[in-house]
Amino acid sequence: MSDDPVTAQRLRRALPLITALASFLLVVAVMAALYFGREILVPVTLAILLSFVLVPAVRALRRTGLPRVPAVMLVVTVAFGALVGVGLLIANEGAQLASDLPRYQLTMREKISSLRGATESQGTLSRFIDMVQDLGAELQPPKAEETGKGTGGEKPLTVEIRPPKAGLIETLGTFAAPVLHPLATTGLILIFTIFILLQREDLRNRMIRLAGSGDLRRTTAAIDDAVSRLSRFFLAQLALNVAFGIVIGAGLWLIGVPSPTLFGVLAAILRFVPYIGAAISALLPIVLAAAVDPGWGMVIATAALFLVVEPICGHVVEPLLYGHSTGLSPVAVILSATIWTFLWGPIGLVLATPLTVCLVVLGRHVERLWYLDVLLGDQPALSPPAIFYQRMLANDPAEAIDQGREFLKERALVTYYDEVALAGLLLAQEDLSRGTLDRARQDEVGLALRMVVDRLGTTRVTRRAGRGSPRIGSSETAAAVAAAGPDRQAANIVLKTEELGPRWRTPTPVLCVSSRGPFDEAATLMLSQILKRHGLASEVISMRALREGERPSSTDFALICFSYLEPVSLSQIRFTVRQARAAVPGVRILVGFWRERDPATLDRLRRATSADILVTSLNDALAASIEEARRAAVAPPTRRAPDAAAYGATTIEAAPA
């Protein structure tokens, strides 16, 4: 680094650009290595993926007492024998189909003619059919009698140039090259698979060393979990695709499509390609069915077979076998298929999803590769609070409202406010403390927040009651509610008038006062809304309005709640609490610090602020308010509230249906 301040500043400014350029060059170098090294990398990759499938079989044989080497050799022999058998089957069926194709030309010509006759009035389709026929005619080799004649009707002289006869070595090379390359690739896959299975523990140890040997327990658990997940995924996918091919082959055989075995095998292989694999495998059988059947019944039946079987496999069987999805985002699947096909050709298209799944699993377990999970995985890139705050910044509360409504189908509104909305408000408060939010943006965020609270407050959803969860009755205490758990779907607490003390039966027994921060009003509105939904009407007023001389509609309050989202000195809070007690004698004071705090310090903070109740979440505030209202009905109004730490452990998650 240069001693010149100007030069150092320029270098600091250029550092992000240099980092981005280095990352780009690294990506280009990796892709170039994958492209030019595909002759070696493809067999190695296939061997690694095949080892994931074969490891459970090797382990099963080892548990029977068979030594490692015989177990590996037996499993590999069976697996490669099956692969060779499938390859021979495809070659045989393909050759048989190719020899039968000329018989179907007449049927196809008749169908094209019928289509052209039926669409004479539709010029575009008719011209398209004519173009297809013309292209087909151009591709046909010219017949001898169709060749042109010279002047005077004499045929032109034909000159034929023949290359010299090739030697024995050249002839063998010409015929052996197409055969030797697949054999060499198969041999490499066989050798790599055997060595990977034999040296599995040694390779695992090397992976642990590369991933980080500082925490052996964590690294070992991560690698073992990744290997087991990939093995289960590949085995389940292999079993499902084989079953898919069997069903398709049997269905095509029943329909009468020629070479059903070939198309069943191709369907099983192509289904490894996500989204478009099944469609590609259906294309050739449908075309062949159109060539075989003079009518359209076979074509419709073939299309219906794929349209029925594929959704059942994709949306019913797959979630039961290996979860809801492969763990990849749809964009990542398409992007990976495009990239791997460009790098490795058709084999890359088949391997795209397994390879990308491996990368995502590594990203989730290896800390250094976390970005792979973010780029390729299907997990949300942002947390729900971050998404909530980002929508507020974009002045687009509609998505946050939809998010809240989806949340309310399983959880209660008070929990959504605690876990998502308040957490998003804390992010906004942090930006405000750093000075990154100007006044205009603060107003926009505040307006969006009020819209979200207003909309969600009027949303009524029906949630399924938890099995075995008793209904909250009026005689239950807050501690009993807390013991029932925070996610009770049947919780439906609405206080009735006869359950309340005398001061709690006024039109607005609760006053909610927001602090001076621009986002405290939203938190106060959430608190007021939650209390209203549970039978405790409340009024909202800001601290600024009180200081400017505005007064609430009533002075006969049973509970005053002060809401603090931003850091405020304890002495200032204590002074405000004393003023409230002087203005409304006998009132109970609740102070809400909407931040995570150590439960052991809550009682000390309550005493430091002179508050009767101190809470850190809306769930706690709701529990404390309900408990206070019930206590006032059976106890003298001067009775002191229980220790604040009890409210810190109390959770009520309820909303009227």
C-alpha cells in the first residue's frame, strides 16, 4: 500500500472492481477447465455419482461379513452389467425401429395431405405444410432418371474421382474409432468407480482436511450428512425414473406403438433432465404413433399417457420419496441445464440436476461455499423480516400483506407481528440509527407499515385446530396458556365484560403511547390492534402529541402501555412513568422494549424504570394485559402485579376467528 493518501484512497475505491474482475476471471477459468478437460472430468463425475448409488449396496454386503474388495467388485460387476445390457437393448431396438421406418412413410404422407386439404382455407398452416414437404424433397438424393440431359438429348459425361485404397491400419482406425472412444470412457468410469468405493474412507478424510479439520466433529457430521442425503436422493430418483420408464413402456405396448421397450428406456433416462426431460421423451413416440395409425386415436392415447403419468410422478410420488423438491430453485435448474449442456453436451444435460444438487449440498454444509446455496438453492435468500423491511423500503406493502396472510393460515397474528413485523422494524431502526434513511424515506416506510397493519388487522382466517389441544377457557391463567405452547391453533381468547375489573369495563381501558421514534408508532398500532382483538379496547397516542398539548379522549384508564423501539435512557422512561401515575392515579404501567433481552435482567429493568410490567414482545404484552384484567376482577385495584419475569416466559398466541 502506498504512503500517498490520494493513491491509497484510489486503491480502496478500486478494490471492489478488482475483486469483481478477479471473480469473473476465476469463473471463466473454471468453465474453460471444465470444457477442455471434459474427456477426463466426465468419466470422473459419472464415477462419483455412480458411487453414491452403489455405496448402500456395498455397505449391505459388508454387514453380511463379505470383505471390502469382493463386495465392491460384485456390486460394480452387477451395476455395469446392467448398464451394458441397457445399452445393447437401446442399440437393438433402435436398429429395429430404423429398419421399420420406411413402412410408415405412406401413412405420414396421407396424413399430411389430409391436413393440407382440411386447412386449404387457412393459408398460413397450408403454406407451412408445403414448406415441410419441399424441404423433405430437397433432402432426398436425386434419382438417375431425374438428372439433367445435355444439348441434343445426350447425357453428360460423368467423371468419378476415387481416392486411393486405404491400408489395413487406416481401415481399422476408421471402424475402430467410433467404438474405442465409448469403450475407453466406460473403462475409465469402471476404474474410477472401483477406486472410489475401495478408498472411500481415505477420500472422506481428505475432504475433511480440505473442508477444515479444526472442528472434526462438525466437519465429519456435515460430510456424512451430505453423502447420505445425496445417496438417498440419487437412489430415490433412480427408482422413480425406472418405474416411470416401465409404466411408459407398458402403456405404449398396450396402445400399440412400435418399440415400446426403447421408448420406455429413453423415458427413464431423459427424466433425469428436469422439466423438459419427460416432454422430450414423449415427442418421438407421439410422432411414431402418428406415422403408424391412419387415424388419430393412437396419437391422443400416447399424449394422454405422458400427460397423466408425469404429473403423478412429479407431484405425488416425488414428494413422498425425497421431499417436496430437489432443493434447487427453478431458475437454477434451467441455468444449470444450459451451462452443463454447453460444457459437456448431451451428457451434461442429464447430469445437470445431480451435479447442481451436489453443489447445493456442499454450500449448505461447507461454510466457505455458502454462496452456492444462496445462488442455486430453493431456500429464501432473505429472511422473512428482511423481506418485510425490503418491501417497506420499496413502498410495496402488497407482498408483505400476502406474506402475512400466508403466515396467518398456520400461526396467529400476534406471532407474525413478533417474528416478522417487529423484527423488520428493528432493521429499519438500525438503518435510522446509522443515518441511512432520510425524512422522505422514513415517511414512506411509516405509511407502508400502517397500511400493512390496517390490512392484516381486518384479515380473518380459519386455522385448523391442533389435535389434542384444549380450548382456552375464561378460567385459565396466562401461565396455563404458556404451558400449552406458543403455536396452539385452537387458542381463541376474547375477554368478556364479566371477566374484567371495574376500571377495565370502560370504553377504552388501555392507552398505548408510542415513543418519539418514527417507527414506534407502527409497533404501538400493532399492540393496540392485538389488544382489541382480544377484548381490550385501546387508544393510541404519541409522546409528541402529549407534549404538544393533545389529550386522550378519556382519563379513566386501567393500563397505560409505553412502546419503545429505539434506545432510550432508563431515567427518561422512569420520569415518563411517574408522570403517567401522577396524571392517572392507580393506573397500571406496562413498558414494552421491543428488542431481545436476557430474561434474567427483566426484573432489574422493571425496577429501574418504575414500571409495573416490562415485556419484550407483543405476546408477552398480551399475556400480561389479559392477566391484569382478570386479576382486577377478583383482587383490590391496589394489588401489585407479579414479578415481571413471569410475563417474560408467558406466551399467548391467539386471535378471534
